[in-house]
Amino acid sequence: MAEGGGARDVGPQGEALRRAMRWLDERAREDAQADKLKLVSEAAARFDLSPLEEEFLIGNWSRSR
């Protein structure tokens, strides 16, 4: 039964990242001048993201907006 555990563990983390990205997109639409790095930091805390997930957002979301 431990074989399937790894796949289930990835789901919740991935969902938090997707929710954080949706939240970030909403904040950016509300205020186009908002500091993207501060928003990412707030999203990381709000959605309990790992440091690796936060780095992903810094590298992919904040630079692409």
C-alpha cells in the first residue's frame, strides 16, 4: 500500500501551488503596479508553500507578469 502513497502526496502540494497562482493572478489584475515579489511571498505564507514552490513562483509567475 505504500506504493501509491507517493502519488497521493504530490496532489495536495500541487493543488496549493495552483491555488496560489490563481490568487496571484487575481491580485495582479486588481493592482497591476503591485510588487510581484511581495505578492509571491504573501502567497507562499497564505497557501503554506514550500521554499521550492516559492522559488518556482518567483522564477515563473513574477517574471512572466
